[in-house]
Amino acid sequence: KAIEVRGLKIKITEIPIPVSVSPAFEGERIRKEEMHCEFGGQRTPAFEWLRMRDISEVEDASVEIKGADVDSLEAGGKLPLGIIVEVAGRKMQPDFEPVLERHIHTFMNEAQGLWHMGQRDINWIRISRGAAKAGFKLEHIGKLLHAKLHDEYSSILDKVQVKLFTDQKQVEELRKQAQVVFAERDARLAGMQDEDIDTFYSCTLCQSFAPNHLCVVSPERPGLCGAYSWLDCRAAFEITPSGPNQPISKGNCIEPTIGQWDK
């Protein structure tokens, strides 16, 4: 309680999971023959959802597993998976939710033997046989996300808790709730046009595995990954001014049909 009142920040120097964590593992691929188990990827229902909560509703570092775990599966097995990350902080804003949520992809790929693709309700996760043999379980996904969110976003987050669900009925019910929120986020951009604003944003978030790639994001043209909208990029720049989303002043319009500006 004293830490919360004084606004002190906890720095996690070593993540308590049985595999190594480093950006060097972001390009790792886990083939079917190397896989212990998988979640989502149109094989089972899955989703990941980060939502803001009041600080009194979040118990920092809490990781809950509801349903079967990795060690209950034979090699090549599959399970549904719902990941709900609940965050709280004095400087946290609802606009920041999709920005932090998208970084679940980056954080999970930094763990050796853990592979992640997609976002929202089209995610796909695999755990390698080597990681499972080392003792990697679902709780370690929660510990990884807790540590990385605190490390990267300590300026806006005070508490992080993670809940993971593998019961199919429960995952499907929670996914419907998440899809309503995803639709509300998308609807906020529905009435905006490129002409309404004077700044676009660059996005280099995927350069860990596509080093030559760069998107220019506008209200009518999201990033090619489909994960980052113009509002997300604006929020990301507010959180991390030196991060992967930088403002681009569009200048004067030269050709409106194909979207050319003089800057």
C-alpha cells in the first residue's frame, strides 16, 4: 500500500520463467514437428484483451489460470486460450489500451520457445517441446507479460494482473465481450477522414521481423498489419515519444485521388 500511495515504481531485473527472454528470439519459428502445443490460429478459439481497471480492482503480479494447463497435453496438443491483461495506473488512459495490447505480440515473442502471431481474436500461439520440457506453463506467460509491461510502461502503469482461460465455453463467452470492445474501438475511427487532420504517423513496430518495412498511418489507411489505427499511433507517440510511431506533417495536398502531399 505504501508503494501505491508514494507512487514508487518496481523494477523487475529477472523474469521468473524457465526460459531465456531476449529480443534475439523474436524471429524464432516453431514448426509443427517442434511444437508441444498450440492455441488459436483457427484451430481453437482464442483472444487477447488488455483493459484498464480502477487501481483498487487490480492485484499487482497476480496470475490466474482457469482450466487445463500445458502439462496436461501430449505433444502436438491444442487448447482454447483467452488472455485478459488488466492494468491500472494514475496516468493510464482508455486510449492507451490498444497500444499496450498490441505489444503482447512483441513481449511473448521475446521468450525462447514461445511463438506468437496475430492479435485481438485472431491470435495464434505455440509452445515448443524444448520450452515445455524446461517446465514452461501458462502461468509463465502471465509472469512474462507482467514483467515486460512494468519494464516498458512504468511511466503510466502501477499495477498489472493477468488471467488466462482454457475452458472452451468460458473462452467463447469472454471472446464475445472482447469483440464488442474491439468493435467500439474501430467505430471511433469510422467518421474520420484524412482531410480532417494535419498529421499522419509512421509505424515501424514490425521491423523486428520485417526490417525494411514502414507504414504511414492515417485515419483512412491503417497499418498493413491491421492492428494499429491512427488513434493508436497518436496514443503510442504520447506514451513513448521516441518509439516506433512518429508524427508526419502531411503538408499541402498535391493529388487527393492517390493521396500525395508535398512533405
